Amino acid sequence: MGLILPQEIEINLHSSNITYYENKQYKIPRRIDNRGRLCVSKGTIMKINILDLPEGSGKKIKVSCDNCNKKSKIEWRNYLNSLHNDKYYCQKCAMKLFTKEKTRKTKLKKGKSFEQWCTDNNREDILDRWDYDLNIDEYGKIITPKDITYKSNGFNGKGYWFKCLIYPEHKSEQKSISNFISRKHEGSIECNQCKFIFTKRPDLIKYLKSEEDAHKYYPNSGIIRPMICPDCSYEKSITFNNLERNGFVCPECGDGISYPNKFARCLIKQLNIINNIYYKYEYSPDWIKPKRYDNYFKVDSKKYILEMDGGLGHGNKDKLSNKTPEETKAIDDYKDIMAKEHGIEVIRIDCIKSELEYIKNNILNSKLSKIINLNQINWLECHKYALNSLVKESCRLWKEDIQNTKIITNILDINRSTVTRYLKQGAKLNWCDYNPKEQVINNTKNKSKLIICLNTKEIFDSIANAGRKYNLSKSYICQCCKGKQKFAGKHPITDEKLIWMYYDKYIEEQNKSA
């Protein structure tokens, strides 16, 4: 309030103020005059509390400006007239501050209020985010959307305070409404904390060495920070946008296959289960070697290639080979021309971002959704598969007593030599007990032929193991594999007649139909 307290002041008592102070419960000093009457001597001085001065008093008091702290003396009546919301301002500060207030009110009379603009443009959601606790002017008065124009620059030109309605724990942020309204930066009104890794890409948190980074940086940030492999704890420093676009490629336990390509593999696997299509990963016919395509498949005798165009190459600068965008685009054009000459249609999917929704939407908007039904695809399963390391998956299968690289090759749909390489990597990390020398000895001892159940696509390393699972005689299964009978046994759940085939013959027939 500007007063320098505690403060008492001396006043002269006279006939016009004696009754006033008596009503204020002050004890007035009196004496008995010559006639025996009680009276107040002329010139009597009495101390009172400064707050008890009459409103029209001209008594000077000590005050301090609530804005600049300048100390001065001012008449009590002038002090009372200068108060604004119980605060005192010196003449210089008052002119400066009141001019702003007057200007703001003048602008509001001439222009549309921010509240009216939001109502006219159906943006009541912005009004709901207005922070009434922080939007306060210099005098302590709450500023509402009614009090400002839709072109207002806000506090010190930095805008006004807005809350986050999605996450109440997020702190309010200053936003420029003029930029938002003018459509220059429509996203400027959004909560920045909602764009951080913690909220937007929580799946990336496991790669951050410091979890605090998830609350400080955006997924597309070019800042270089230390990252860590969640599987083997290998550490390297990369940018957040590199992590978002290409995933964490670990040289110790990584499988060398990108997120988009693993996403596509799971997608095609599901399409095979639903529609029984023929497919092949890393398709490299003689006419395109040494180059190759990501995925090849057939639908109703028509041939297709599915290319997942990620962050490197495909018209972007390829950091691994130092090729220019023009050179990488020329490679894609060449591959497309060669495929067309051999009667194969190429479908390219933009995978510049390694995100579930981004790739899913691009697939749904591509030619692929027109040639085959994608309604039954489990997209989350594609995402989980893409995030998983095939090195770790190979080791998991090995530890589950599937200690046969041929079976693991079929389950994961990758090259047998690749499975061997993955198992060697895993053995170094103590993920499995794979020993190449022992495996050669075991393969020599065990000459049993692999067989496959065509109904379930299960692969067994021997007829004996298949017979044990389905409680069948080995001779029945053997006769079916040799083509001497059509089926052997029934499925215990579906009651479907089971058809068996030697795995080598099955692969041979699949290649012929390609």
C-alpha cells in the first residue's frame, strides 16, 4: 500500500477534530480552567496512528512507491487519491502504468476481444485453457479473454499464459495469440510439453541414457545425446531425430534390419496367414543383382514388390555410401523400371519416420490397400515385431529347445546363415549357449528329415517329434509324406485332417509357384 509502517504522527488538537478522535477511542488530554470547566489547552499535540487520519487531512506522511520503491512525503488526502487496488504509485510510475491500461482499454473498444474471436471461430477449447491465476496485470487485476483484443501481444510482447487440458501436471506456458490467429504459426498455441519425447514418443525412452531428456527434448530434435541399447547396454551418442527415423541400430546385438522393413515383414506374415499369399523377403532375382528388393509377394497370380523407403537413400542423402539425393533417386528409378519389364508392380511406402501411425497410414493410403484387404491386420503386432531384435528372438527360440537352425530359419523367415550369425552374436552376450562346432557334430549325428504340417505350418525336426505332439504313429506320417495317403491324424481342437510333407519338398514347390 506504499506506507512506511509502523508510523505514528503528531497532530494539533482543536475544536474541529476533538470529537473525531474521541470517536476513534483516543483519550483526549484535558485540564480544568479558571471557571472549573474541562477544556483542551490551545496548541495541545497528540500522537495518533497514521491510518486514523481523516480522509481530507493535509498532513504529510512518508510513503514508498510499490513499483519503483522511491521514498517521498505526500499529503494524506493525495495519498488516498493515488491508490489503485490498494497500491501506491509515484507520479512517474502512475503515468507509465496508467497509460498502458488506458491504451489497452482504447484498443479493446476499437477491436474485437480475444474471447469473441475464439467464439466466432469455434475455438472455445482455447478459452478453456486460459490461466486465470497467472494472467494478472501490474495492479494485481485478473485479465480475462474479454479484456484483451485478439491482436494483443501480451506481457512484454511474449503472450499470455495457457494451461494444458490433456495433462494437468504440465506447467502453464506463455503463448502468442497474434501468431496463432494470423495463421502464421497455428501450432504455437499447443502445449510444448505435449511434444516432448515423454508424451509423444514414450517408446523411445528406453534408449535414453538420462530419462530427464524425455522431459526436455522433442523427438525430431537435432541435439546429440548419449543413447543406450536396452538389450546389451551398448552406448553411443546420436541425435533424437536419427533415433526417431532409424531407430537405435546397435552394432553389438542389432540384427541390421530397419524398423520399416521389420514392420513390413510382420505385415506380410499376417497377410500370408489370412490370404495364403506367396512371399519372399530380400528378393534378388538374377536380373537385378547385386541389388535387391525389400519384399516380393503374389496375389491372384499378379506379382508385386513392396519397398519401404526409409530415411537413407530414396531421394535423400545416403550417409552410409555418401551418395547424393539424385544418385539414390536414380537407383530407385532403375529398380522400378527393371521390375516393370519383368511384369512386377512396385509399391513404395514412405517410411521417413519410424512410427507406427505414420507408416500404418501411408500403407492404408497406398495401392496395397486396394489389391488386398488390410482390415484384419494387427498393426500393434507389426510395431512390436519391428522394435524387437531378431538376434534376441533367435536366441530365445534356441533356449526354448528349438536347437535347429533350419526350424528357426523358417519361423523367422530369414536366411539360415543369418540365423547362425545371430546365434553367434547372442552367445557372446550370454543370451544362448550356441556352439558352432557342436552344432556341426549334432547335425552329422541327426540325419532326420524336417517335416511340415501344411495345416498349421509347424515344422518338426523329425517324424518322431511330430508323432509325439499329435499322438500319431510314425508310419502314418511317413506314408503321408511319401504321398501314399492323403492325411494322417486329426487336429485335437479343430478336428481338421492333418496333411504332412517333407520340408525340403515343400520349399521346392513354393519356389516353383513363385
